[in-house]
Amino acid sequence: MPVTGDKEGPAPAADERRGYFGPLPRKKWVVVGGGIGGLLAARHLALCGAEVTLLEESDSLGGRVSSHVVGGFDLDAGAESFATRAGSVATLLGEMGLADAVVSPEVAPAWVVSPRRSYPLPKTGWLGIPLRPLSRDVRAILGWRGAIRASCDIYRPIGTVDPYVTVGKLARERLGAKAVNLLMRPVISGIYSRALEDLPLAAIAPGLPGDVERHGSLIKAARSRRAVSAAGSAVQGIHGGVARLTAALSAEVQSLGVTIRVNSPASAVVPYARGWRVHIDAKGLGVARTLKADGVTIAIPGAAAHELQPDMIRRPDTDDKFVALVTLVVDAPALDDAPRGTGVLVAGGVTRAKALTHATAKWAWLAREVQTAEHPHRHVLRLSYSVEQGESVVGHAIEDASRLLGVNILADQVVATSQVEWHDAAPAKVGSLNTAPGLHLVASAAGLSGIAAIVAADAVADYR
């Protein structure tokens, strides 16, 4: 929901704490970052009675959970689904009045395209881990030898699991190279933009190392995780786009009295005798402003959080990378039958793109909106890329989409294109989330990735 200036709602009820001479003053908090994590933190603090100011660097809220207009359609500019695990997002959507808008994707497999072949992913899997390694669709990919090698994980003792073990190391030991390279690597790398050898097991699912140790098997732990997910798909979306969650949260925090300041990038967070000073650079004005607060919650990428307070916030153990999302709106009859299901994951550097989502094949509501009587063959494609900051990759998108979907998309079939660039939001290992009294890290500053992980963490957050 775009915000063009300071927004203040009605003041919430006074803090009930009372001192000898009357009510004690409400605590003042500053939240740095207006993405989903920052909005949730502001909501949490306001409901606890704090006086909250939220600072957002850009001119609108939501970050990765925002929308943009492409070809006349209001489309998600970042996240277009959320994981259903644990039901945390479903609970939040119910509180936001969006429960009836939740939708599941179409039942169609995603595909993997590699230099040598293309194949649909198995029906039963969790983050690429084959839950039934001897099933026919797994054998078609791994062969009998690879499938039997993967199934050995179920019967081999595992012992103690290092909580910091990487996905690549453990999976290769337990499932074998074929299962890792043909199933897990394209799925997980497509989600997290990180090599499996650099990705801690706990980063893809909190508590997973303990689950693997308790079940004695990577496959059994994955089966357990899949079993406790919501019925149906492992992901869901929102009719009209996931960015509707941002609009609902923005409206609620303003109704709770939160002050929202857009175009207000924080430049430093400095402790002083009675709390914190947050320095703000007013964009285009060349002047700085300072807010005093009892506490500060930071909800921006880890590298940027470190720059705000380098003495107390550790820089994450990752490079400051960027991800570009290219959206294509095309009129292409060859895509009507969804030749590669709901999307494609890339193995072996077949294209510059690392993944493709056939959005109109994945979401029935979007297909109904886009494919009119006048334009019955219109489709929306989303391609993701790892990029250098400011690098344009739109020129790769048509050729990459054609290669990944196995059809020839012509330049004159392209109705509109758009590129949006984001900080890489892959999970990262960070230090303490409460680095000092009154300084708290959430969302990407806390190394979290994905709506489900951020919402679940907010529910148990300890602001102090």
C-alpha cells in the first residue's frame, strides 16, 4: 500500500502502568524497515502499548511483498506465495480479514531443465527430498541405482547431527549425489539463491537438524515436516496477489496509531544514556533528523543493519548479493497447455535465469483476470536472476523463457516487461537478535527468509 508521507492514526489507549504521580509514560520505539517484518513488529509493539514510529527508505511499504503494474495488470513484485507450514500465515490472514481470499495453486508439477534433459519433479517431495525414493517418478529421474542409494537413508543409523551442518554435506552423505544434484539442488537453489554447500540445514527449516537426529533419517524428517503442513499444497497464495497482506497490515498499524514515515532512510542507530538515537537522512533535502527512542527494531537486510550499528550488529556471513525478478506479459498460444506445468527450475546453468514461474498456469484467479475474450492466449511469466546491483537482465528473459518452457516465444508476442531488483533474502546466520537492551533484529536482519518464517518469528518475538 503506497504511502506518500507521514501517516498517523488515532492514539491508542494510554499505558495502564502507573507511578506515584500518575500514569508512566509510554515507551517509544522506532522500527527501521517497512517490509512485512517491520510492519509486523510495529503492529506487535503498538498492541503492547508502545508509541511507534516506522521508517521506510523508499516511497512505499512492503518490500518484497509489494505489487507493480505490468501490461495494465497489478501483479506481485516479489513474493507470490507463502509456505503453509505451521499455519502461522493462515492465522495472520484470518486476523487481517483475508482468510476467504486464500487460494491454492493448480495441481501440476514443476519441471527441472538441465543441459541433458528435462523432467517433472516427483509428486511426493519436500524441498527436493524424495519422500518415496523407490516410486516410479523418482526412479525415472535417478534410475534404480540412484533411487536405492537414496532409500538407504531410511535404514542407516545417523547418530548426532551437527546443528551447523550444510544441506549439501548431509544430503550427499545420506541420499547420494544423484538425488542431491537432480532433485534437491535445483529446488533449494531456486528458492534460496545459494549453493547447497553454503546453506546451513537449519536455514531451510528452523529445527530441522534436531528433527533429522530424532527421526534418524533425512527422509523421515522431511516426511514429518510435510505431514504437519496444511492439507494440500505446501504453498498458498492470495486472490488478487500476496501484496494484499501489506495493504491490510499497513491499514491496521495506522489504525493503532503507528506513525509511518516513508522516504526516510535511517543512517545510524546510536545508544545514549536513556535509550537510542536514530539518525534519518531526508531524501533529496540534504538534511538529517534524529528520533529518540527507548527501543529500536531493525527489519532491513543484514548488511544494511550492520551499517546502522557496526559495533553491535554483526555483518552476516554472506556477500551483499541481489536478485532480479523479470515479469513478462505475453500473447502466446503455445503456452495455453502449460507445457512445463506451473514453472521450471534450472540445473547446470542452462540459462542465465535460475527459475521460471508460469504464473497464469499456477494461479487460476490470475488466468481468469488476464485471459479475456479479447486476449485468450495471454500469459504472465516470472523469471528470477542473480545480478549485480543495477544490472539489467530483461534482454535475457525472452530467450530464457523459450528455452525453459520448450516453446518459441517471439519478440512481437511480448506485451510488456518489467524488472524489479531486491537484496538477496537467502537465510543467513546472524548473532544475537537482542544485541543490546532495546535493540532487536527481525526479518532479514535476523537472517530469516520467506513470509512464513518471518510471521512465525513475530509471534514469539521478545522485544526488550
